[in-house]
Amino acid sequence: MAAPQAVDYDTLIPNNVGLSKDKRVLKALEKWHPGYISWWNDLIPKQFQESLVYLRTAVSVDPKGWARFDYVKMPEYRWGVLLAPEVEGRTVPCGEFAGEPAWQEVPGEHRATLRRLLVIQGDTEPASVEQQRHLGMTAPSLYDMRNLFQVNVEEGRHLWAMVYLLQKYFGRDGREEADDLLRRQSGSDEAPRMLGAFNESTPDWLSFFMFTYFTDRDGKMQLESLAQSGFDPLSRTCRFMLTEEAHHMFVGETGVGRVVQRTCEAMREAGIDDPYDIDRIRALGVIDLPTIQKKLNLHYSLSLDLFGAEVSTNAANAFNAGIKGRYQEVRLEDDHKLHGDTYPVVQIEDGKVVLKDMPALSAINMRLRDDYVKDASGGIKRWNAAIAKTGIEFSLALPHQGFHRQIGVFSDSHMTPDGDFISADEWSARAGDWLPSTADRDYIESLMVPEFTPGKYASWIAPPRVGIDNQPGDFEYVQLHMA
């Protein structure tokens, strides 16, 4: 592996791709920059724009010391273009061109497919910031506010990563696509974001934690697949994005875990053993475990839809072309071409869910979704272990993959979390048992009262075990400038 290239902070846009010598791309990015800052300033309330936030900023792509922590005003955050070190002699890892030298330029025949992948990935990054734009006002602590803003600025940097690739490798088309990434907006009627889950609202902090656990985990799987691309600049971009993405999932897993912990603690203190004694539990100012399960059901099912249809010609073509691989492709032990290989795919036959062997090439989405389910199950086990330690009899669980689905083989069916098919009428009658009801949402919203005192936490969430950057419990993660 080549030595990491130093990050250049002498240009408006920090980078390790030699922008100072690439005048055309530097000029295009500098032209795009004011629109980005305008987009950012329109999103975040002014009092937080002026506040000093204890953020990490990438100063290198060396895994041993790539970031530094310091106070910074968010509009002054140094967003930049950072690629992981080049791997000498890297080859295309999959598809028809497996084993050939990785591409440093876009192959003409794959130009449209690559551009669309970049645009879809790029579109998710600002969308999540838009979805979370109001959460700072109800932060349960300065620690959590800081984590929200860290996620936000890094999603912004991931947008920059995709915009750089579009600007450098796709000319006028790329510049137009980059402008459109700022034109679309989550939930807009006229110009919504491209994927459904990124047009949903994030109205409360439990939703944020579920989003960063489940939906950002989809992002991890997609980035891992794109990191296998034979187009080397994309691979290197995604490899460094994954370094930052890990913190986002940490925020989600520990956030949900702290909500669960505080609920169980409050139940024990009050002598409540029945997790379904909802009214008594809510009177304690915490979120009952069945409602946490409903939120889990919602965000997990929305995230499964992000993988697309189980059988996909587009996914097969991208793999065959070497543009996008499977999860951790280089660790898999096969010929990486999949000619004649099969993979079990869920199907519905005679009212039952069955697995049928399908050509592995067309089942790329299914395999990636299966990998996602395995990856997501780890946090569930850790949350349940925390519940079990308190002696409360309740377990969180991932619902059946056919539950509440809008895309794929289950999209025309109604299914319970346990995997039983039901009628549309029964679904309408019972959906509130499995997904957050209006009353559930109203209750959670009633808890969203900000706590801005250093070291203090809202009633419904436990403090973290360890502070960010090993800071003490009363550390002032955000120095507020309230206008």
C-alpha cells in the first residue's frame, strides 16, 4: 500500500488528491462551495451555527491518527476531499474483468451506471442532515448534541466526496448532478430525495438513534460494496468514508442502549416488573420497551427497502462490470465471477415464504441484505443482554423481513412481525400494535425537552459509559451561543 498522501489545508477545500494542481476541478468545487454553505446555513438553527462544538476533523487518512478534536463553529468546519491510500497493484476484484488492473479513469461503457451510483450515494448524505435538522433544539444532553452535529458534518463531508468524483470524472453532467444534490430536499413534494427512507422525518431522538443504527448500517453495507469497485478513485473514497461511518453506528447503538438502560433502571427503582404496564412506566418519564420495539420495527423495515428488489438485473450488471462488489468481496472464496453459481432467495409460493436457489449474479441484493441482517443482529443481542441483567423479562427482536415492506417480493403482502400473512383489514386494525401510533409519537415528543447543562441528561436516557475523546462527565461538548 502506498504511503498516505498528506492532507493539504492551503486551499479552500482541504484534500489529499492534489487539487492545487488540478485547476479545473478546484475551480468547479470552489464554484459549488457557496451553494453548499448556503444549504448548510439554511438547515441548522442560527444559535447552533454560532456555537462552538467539540468536533473531530480529519487531518490524515492514516488509520492510526487520522483525526483531531477541537472546538469549531460548524459553518467553519473544514469539509474536504479525502481518499484512502492507493493500493499498489490493485486489481478489479469481481466480474468479467476480475484480476485486471483497477481503473483510474471511468470506462466509457460504464459511465452512466457509475454516475447513477455516485448520485444515489451522494443523495443520501445531505438527506440525513435535512431529516435531522430540528433535533438540536431538543437534545437530551450536550454530549448527544455534539454527537448529532458530528454525524451531520461528516455526512456533509461524504457529500463532498461524491461531488468531487462527479466533478472530476463526469464533466458537465457531473457538475449538473452536483448542483441537483443541493436542489433536492428530504420530504419535498417537488424535489424529494431519491430513496424513500430518506424522505421520512426524524422527529425525535429515539428515531435518530434508530436511524443511525439501522439506516446508517445500510450505508455501511453500500459503502463496503462500492469500496470493492474496480474504479479505484471510488474504492478509495468509500474506504475512507467507512472510517467515519463507524462513529455514526456507534451513536445509534449506544443511544438505543442508553434509552433501554434508563427505562430498565426506572422500572426497577419503581418496583415495576411488567414491561407492558405502559401507563405506570410512562409516568416515570421514560420510554417503555414495547414502544422501543415499535420504533425498531419501523426503522428496520424502512432500511431493508433500501436494498431494492431481491432479484435485480441492475445489481447483476454492476457486479459483472466490476463496478460494485459484494460485502467484503476480497474475503470471499470463490471465482468472484459467479458463472453458474446460485444463492437462496426468498419467494412467496402458495401463501408461504420459501427459499429458492436463483442465479447468484441476479441475487446480489439479496445476499447484501442477508449480510446486513447478520450485522444488525449484533446490537440487538447487546441490548437484550442489558435488559436481562436487570431481571426484566423482555427481549427486543428484528421483525420478519416481510414485515412492513414497500419494495421487493413482500411489497404486495401484509405480514406480522412474526412472519404470518394477514389480510389488509387485519393489518389496518393491528398496525398500531407493531408500529408507533399517534399516541406513541405524541408521548415520545412530550419527552423531548432539551437539557443543555454540562453533565446533565434528560430523564429518559442514561449517561454514556465513556465520554467522547475520553472527556470527563461534565465536559462542555457544545459551548452554546444562544441568539
